[in-house]
Amino acid sequence: MLNVVLFCPEIPPNTGNIGRLCHATGATLHLIEPLGFSIDDRAVIRAGLDYWKELAPVVWPSYGAFVRSLPTDAALHFLTTKTERAYWDATF
């Protein structure tokens, strides 16, 4: 099972695209607050995210709360644009 975690996402279209990818692949989407946008029913419908209820993202109040929920043997891979190492160099 793959889990995708977005830490303090700010851009709704990017989050929607990642959510669509998670929905298509069966991955679980985790969103760590604060979010830079609303994910209430009205906002989601207006954004055309008709799959959002089926996706059922898990929203965490903080990074600490998310980490405390992990099993002790969880493998984490952090991806960022602020590194010189390419993601394809990692072993998943």
C-alpha cells in the first residue's frame, strides 16, 4: 500500500492532481495541516473533484500527529524541489 503525504499543501490544483493519481492507483492521500485552501464539500464540488469523497483523504492536524500514527518500521521517502539528489536515485 502506497501512501502519499502532502505537508502544508498550498495549491489546490496540484493537490487535486495528486488526489486523482492516488484515486487511480489506490494510494491513500494524507494532508497535513495547515492547508492553503478549503476541502469542504462546496469547495471540492466547485473545483470539479467529483472523486474526492471516494478518495477520502486523511487530514492530520500536524506533522507530529502523522508521525506518531506510523508503525515503527515505516519507510519514508521525502521529495522536494530543494535538493540536488534526483528522486530516481532513491531505492523504493
